[in-house]
Amino acid sequence: MSNLHPQLLRRLHAAVGDAGLVAGSQAKAPYESDWLGKWSGRSSIVVRPANTAQTAAVMCICHETHTPVVTQGGNTGMSGGATPDASGAQVVLSTVRMNAIRAVDPLNNTLTCEAGVLLAHIQAAAQEVDRFFPLSLGSEGSCTIGGNLATNAGGVAVLRYGNARELCLGLEVVLPDGRVWHGLRALRKDNTGYDLRDLFIGSEGTLGVITAAVLKLSPRPVARATAWAGARDIDALVALLAQLRAQCGERLVAFEMMSAPSLALILEHVSDVRAPLAGEHAFHALIELADTQGDGLAALLETSLEKALEEGSVQDVALSVSGAQTQAFWKIREGISQAQMRAGKAIKHDIALPISAIAAFVHQADAALRAVQPDVRIINFGHLGDGNLHFNVLLPLDTPAELLGAATAQFNRIVHDLVAAANGSISAEHGVGQLRRDELRHYKSDVEFDLMMRIKQSLDPNQIMNPGKLI
């Protein structure tokens, strides 16, 4: 049962009712560990408010009693940002019961929904009115939009549509003291002061609880063209990306990259996939165009890739000729996380770089890691089109914890120092959470960190929001 003071427990029960409380170790267990199995803790109680008013009541109680709160959506994060610590003192606030789509406005191209709505349900609701919500993640069947916004999620369509931040017009947020900021404005232009919306997007639950959002919809694409390309090196793929952007413009939706070792790992550990190309290629790209007009899209991609073949930007190309083949291409790309989990223990780097700096970084990082460990297994893949690489190091499954910890510290410093030298970011789309909290302090300037702390202190003076995460 909960270790909360009985009076506090009674107040929380009064706020959310029987359906809003989860107590008992077995019932709380799914909320106390992340899906990767990397982080686990103990919560005093799990509260699941059904609406904004109940969320405000919970936060008011926790603020008054200095009770720490960990906000959790679909619990699909990659950085431990939604997992309680081991103290047993933290309340987990789950938003999964706040799952209503409040309004869809096709004329304004907006959708207003609560934080607990699954990403896949938002995509389906947009499609019902012949619109498109472009945020797309491997976890879209289980992640929630509140968590997507709290971590400023990326995904495979950032190249054209942007991160979650660019897909949100307004927010409703419960502040740490229980007050509600009603910022659900469906406006493209609102020049009336500080942009509070952007303050909460990407804040990882450390400044307040996102309870609802106004999302931007786009015209629904009716045609897609997909291809797989193999190249001799990363420099060639960067050149190909530039060519396709020049020739295809905004029709270029996705440009996903993986190295040969990444592809080999997937072919070894994921069933029902096969190599799209014959021969050996050091790097591969999954390319997709989309348009609201169906005519000529496949021809445009074919012509562009033929030119790239002639100029040597790629060595070989496979054009998808069916929906099944397109799905097969994407199954390869989406299998990389599963393959890594089966093959070993990954030291993960979710980094962002200027596209013009990517090739040099890859060469430098490869050389620096191999200078330390010549047989190091580098799994390099990611969203090349927007500069986001997952530059990971894979260790054997039986690597002892102490060796894994030492290797993580060593490889992090090598990779992140090179990222910082290129004016990049050590967290592109997965958030900081627990995983990169200490690394963040190492790379933030004193001024930048001071500003973040001042904002935190101003909004959360009792320091109850997601303690131990981000900052």
C-alpha cells in the first residue's frame, strides 16, 4: 500500500476518486519502471486524474505538502524522464485518463485534444477529416501527445514538418501550485508577449503538467514514392540529401540513414526482413517523397536518383513498386531499436549536428573511438535529413555493470566533446531525463544554466516537479 501520510492520501482520493488512485505494489509496478528496463523506482501512490480540474487539485495538494510529482504519459521515453526514484516518496501523476479529443477544425487545420490521447489516435482523427498530423514515431500506438510535447519529440518526418514544437499552437498547463494556464489558442500569429507555450514544450515535466494542446494539421498526402539507396561513404549521402532537397523541395519527407553495421544487425536479429540491395555499401538511405498531388511523384524520385547514380552520389538504388515493398523498407528502419536490445547493451548518443558538419563528425568520432578500442562496434543510424544521429556503441549482452558504466563515461565524453566542437546538441529528440542530466550540466554555459534554474525556481519554488530529471 501507499506510504503516504493518511491525511494526504485522503485528500488525493477526494480529488480523483477511486478510479484515479492506483495503490499496492503489483498495481503500481507498470508505472515504476520504463519500458527499456533501464530505470526503476518506487512511488508512494499513482494518481490518474480524469480532467484538468482534478489535475489542478492534485498539484495544489502536492504543492502545499511539498510532495514530489513525476508526470507520466505513455511511459515510452528513452531517457528515464518519467520514472520515479527509489525513495518511495514521489507521486506518479499519469495522464492516461485524460484522453478526449475536444475539437477538430478542418478549416483552421487544427485539432484540440487532451494530453493522454495516443499519438496514433490523433493521426486517425486527422485522417477522418481528410487532414494529416505528421508526427510519426515507432511508439505511436502507445505514446501520448502530452509526453511527445514534454520531450519535444522528433520522429521520421521532422525534415519536412518539424519537431513536436513546430506542430503545436497552444497549450493548457497545470502549474506546480495548481493554477491553470489556459493557452489553448488556435492561432498562427499571437504577438502578445513571452511565448509561454515554448517554455513548457521540451521541459520534461519539470515546470508543470501539460493537460491539453492545440495541434497543427496539414493537407493529407495522397501519393508517396519511396526508395532505398546505397552509398560508398557518409559524405556521398550528405551530397545526395542536398541534391534531393534541391530537386524535390518540400516533397522530400524522410531521409533516414544507417551504416552497414546497423543494417547487418537488423538482418541478424529482426525476422522477415532482407537486404534491399545487392553488394556492399558502407551507408544506406531510406528516402520518401509525399505530395497532395499524385501525378509524377514516382517519376520525380526516379529521375533524381538516376542523376545521383550518374554523378556518383549513390552506388545502387531500389525503387519501391508497391505498398508492401515500402512497408518492407520501413520495417528495416524501425527494427533497429529491437535489434540493438537483442544484440547487446547500447551506449546511446542522441545527437544533433548541422548537416554540413555530419560527415566530418562521423569520420572523427569513428577514429576517436577506434583509437580507444580498435574493435568497437559502432551502430550509426538516424534522421540524416534533419541532422539527428543515433551514434551508438554496442557492447556484449554479458558486459558487467561496472564495465558498462566506465565505458559509458568514456565514450560519452569522446562523442559529446566532438558534438560540442561542431556546435551540436547532445540531446536531439529523446530528452535529457536521467540519462543525460549530468552531461547537460557539463555542456551548458554558466549563463544558460543559470537562466534555466531561474525559470525553474520561479515556477516551481518548492522543487516538486520531476526532481532529479533534466536539471
